[in-house]
Amino acid sequence: MLGGALERVDKPWGYEFRLSLGPNLTLTYLTLFPRSQTSLHCHPHKTTSLTAISGAGTIKFLKDSIDFRSGTSFMVRNGLFHQVVNTSQEILVVLEFENPSDANDLVRLDDEYGRRFMSYEMKSESNSLNETELSFFNFIENGGAWSNSETEIKILSWKNFAPDFIDDAVYAVLEGGLRDKVSNALILREGDCTSTSTVQRLIGSFDWDPTTKLLQIQKRPASELKR
């Protein structure tokens, strides 16, 4: 298992596990308790992506909000104030990727738990995981496939991409990405999340880096969802 590489941070709204996936990329597994919410905050320097894999809620901004539930994803540019709200009576589980990695790249504008002028919390003394969390991080370490009651996730490498990407899936770049043929710049880089339709639009003009690994995240069919 990942041992000391995995860090748990307890929050007033729940808790999160942080895992470094490389020098520039961190994956955070957030668990928000029912009817709880993060602070309204921004990251001045890093880009993050948020993908819900269990539960339902909203992402709020300064003036509006969007629906947020299993299988949906949103890219958060640096400097954009946002807040994840669990609007349900069930837990909301979110995968967050950040590039570059910096937990202290955080500015809180508002917080119902009194953390407005506080820095990022210290890691917890215990790294205890429940069965679902343990299986998820084993999957991240060893590859293959993973699922919970609402979402199916696979790790795909550049060598075994399917000819067609699955409709209505979310793709997160773990390594590599799409490169421009002229400038050699990465158009999709580590930590970026995007939809099937966007990937299909881009692959006609850009090349996959041969080191590329993707996380394919898909909401399970309605017939399979727990009732």
C-alpha cells in the first residue's frame, strides 16, 4: 500500500486524503458530510479540477452555481473563487487534481467554520481509511478498474486506448497529455479533466504523448444504481 505517501487532513466539513502522483500533480480524495460545505476560496497559482464520484451537490461561485453530481467534472482556473456544497443527506465524494502541487496555495473569502484568516490545516495523526477508500487507493497504485455504487473508473495507458472514447465519461490526465505538433506544448496536461466530446475534438489536431495515462470516470447506468 501507499503508506506514508498518503496524508489524511481532517476538515470541519469532513476530511480528505492527499496523494502525490509526481513532482507537479496531487490527487485529493474529499469526503463532504451531508449538508456541509467547503470555504469559498481560490487558488492564486495552481489549476485544479473537481470530479464527483458519489453523492450530489453544487459548486458555487461569486455570482452563480452549477449542479454537481456523480460523473460530472469542472476545471477551476487559478484565481477563481469556488465552493463545493453537499446539498444531500448522503456523503459527497470528490476527486480533486491540482497542478502544481501546493496545499498552501489557498485564499479563503468566506467560511462558515471560522477559518477565514487561517492557513491550510495540518495533516491528521491517523491515516485510517474505510474499505471503499482503501480499495480506491490500491487501484490508483496498481491500475486496472474500480467502482463504487455510482461510478466506474479505469486507468488507461497510451498503448491501450480504445479506438473511440466512451460517451458521457470524464477523462483526467495522470501523466503526459496531448501535445501540439508545432510548439510541442501540452494542450492537455497532468491534472486536467475534460469530457469525451472535448477529447474527440482535440485528438484530430494534437498527438498523445507516449507516456500518457488517463483516468476514465463514468457514471454507472441507471439500471445498476442502488435504489
